[in-house]
Amino acid sequence: RVYDAVWIGRVHRQKGIEDLLATLELLARRLPDFRALFIGNVRDALAPGIAARGLGTRVEFSGFVSEEEKIRLFKASRVFLMPSKHEGSPRVIGESIIAETPVVAYDVPNYRPLFGDFVRYAPAFDLAAFQQVAEREILRMRGGVNYLEGMDLAQFKRENCWETTQAKFLRALEPPGPAT
């Protein structure tokens, strides 16, 4: 894996951008040869903050990429950082899991029902804890230990494929049966 951390998302306060940049700054100070990748068209919005924190040589920007390239870049990374404050449908976490890239995220209410133990959580909005979990998982990955290898990814894929998700959604839209 080439990158220690990867991030993808839109640049918005809800995405925890300040926490993300603070985490990258800490990791760059503590981990030799730390490298991070931002996927998407975010260079114009984030490059000034990256430069101001002295991370210009540590963070790369991929620009817009295809779905196939996105998964390849996840697979080239040790950890996906998800410091969002809230999410509606965090599909990108599932994509990272499918790519067998560990996920570090704040413990916001809608993640555990969807992803359970497939994510490494930090208490919601506790930046120091998020940074600690991120550093721990990167060091584990650098040492060849990926917690996802011991998990049933095939079952995760079956339970979260488009067909299964569509069926669950359609069942939720069905009118309730007669009262008994």
C-alpha cells in the first residue's frame, strides 16, 4: 500500500474537514514517510489548508477518478479516514470495506447499524481519540495487520449489494399488514 490515509468527499463543514486536516498534521509529525491521498476534485478548496499546515509534500490529490480507479486507490491505502459529523448514506465506507481498507470514523448513530464491527470507531467528535485510532490502525497496517482479514467480507458484500439493499428498501415501503 502506497498511502497511509485516503479521504474522499465533498468539502463541507459536515464532513469534518478541520478534524481531517488536524489529523493529517498530527500523523505527518508522528509517522515517518507519512503520505495521504485526497480523491475527487477538491484541490482548489483544500490545497491552501494543506499548505498552511506544512503538508504539501505529504498529501496528493487524484482529481476526479472512475469508480474502478477509486477502488484501486482505496486498495493502495492503509486507512480510510471518515471524520464526518453526520451522514445520510455513507456508501463510501462500504466501498472502503469492500476494498479491504480499514475505516476510522466517528461513532455517529447511523454507522453501527450499517457497518457494525467493520469500522474502527472513535467517540463522536473527540478529535484526540480519532487521531489515536487513526494512528493505531495505520501502524497496524504498516506492520501487516489488517483487522478486515479476519472478518466475513463475503457476507458483508451479500448483505450490502444493490439487489439486497433494493429489496430491503422496497419492503420498507410496503404498507403494513392487517392488525392482529
